[in-house]
Amino acid sequence: MPFLLRVELPDVPGSLGRLASAIGEAGGDIEAIEIVEKRLDGTALDDVMLDTVPGIMPDTIVSACNALDGVRVVWISRYASGGLVLDLEAVEELTSAPAQALDRLVDLLPATFRVDWAARIHRSAGVLAATGAAPADLAFVEIERPCRLDPPEGSDDTDTLFAGAQVDGNEIVIVARRGGPDFLDSEIARLGHLAGLAASISRQ
């Protein structure tokens, strides 16, 4: 079964190799690794997509990782999207069909940011594009810069985290992640960058 592991580790040579060895010895098979954030304190956050040997529980892999010096598992969850989409791959997709760049952005955001759904919302026209799990009645939110968002008004969902970015003065994109992990500052910045890039490409 595929899992996505977010792990904090020392940003020094050999750390990733030790992590990979520990995961392998615990029964995990790594399929992809992406550096999410490098920090000034000498640590890094990496997302690791892995599959497990039948009968191996994710707790076993978490324990093996946490046993390494300076390593801490921040979050682990089942992951069924089939692969990680890096920002450069997303940019290639956006530039391949400029006229559809904004709708394609929405399609790419769940895999790029490991979120459950994404939507593009217009100030007056409402939801313009959305992935399958997005609510149909999302409202436009006034935001000037990429940021974390409060749950939609009237929602009692306290387990889902939201972030958004402006496409232009009348459109925004929103992403939602159930159960964590928290959106990092670097993820918020990347979301804003991709939204702005998609808007620019669409105007070509």
C-alpha cells in the first residue's frame, strides 16, 4: 500500500542515504523523494512516497525513521494519487497548452502539493474549475497574497486545512488537505508562484 511520509532530517551529506536504508530495512520501498523545505537551522523537510511490503504496518517504518539521530517523522498518510508531480513538471504541463493553463493548474495542484482537492473561484461567477472532491458551493475569498485560509463559512470541518492564492483581482485558487500536515511557508509561496505563472501563461 502506498504511503506519503513527511520527515525532518539533518541537511547534511549522508542523511538521505541513512533514511532510505532505514526505510528499506523496515519493509518500505521508496518510489520518490522530494525536498519540501531547507531551513536555516540546518534541517530539511522531505516528502517520501513509498510502498510497503505486505504485512508491514506504517508504524514500523515511522519507528525506524525516528530511531535515526536527528530524524523526526512529521506526518504519514495513505497516498493513492500514483506519483509526485514536481513544480518543473507542472510548469511543462501549463506551457504545453497556454489557453487551458488555468484549468490545468487546478488539475495539477493535488499531486503537486499532496492535497485532497483544488478549485478556481471567480468573484461573481463562482467555481470555474475544480477537482472531483471539491465542494460545489465554494465562495470567493478576498486575499491579496498567498496564505493559509480559515475553513469556509458555516463549515464544521476542523480536520481540513486550507490555503489559497490570487490568480488575479477577480479569481483565486484554493487547495485543501485533510488531516495535515500543516501548510509550510515554502508551500504557500510555491502555490502563489504557480498561480501567478499559470495566469501569465494563459494571457500569452
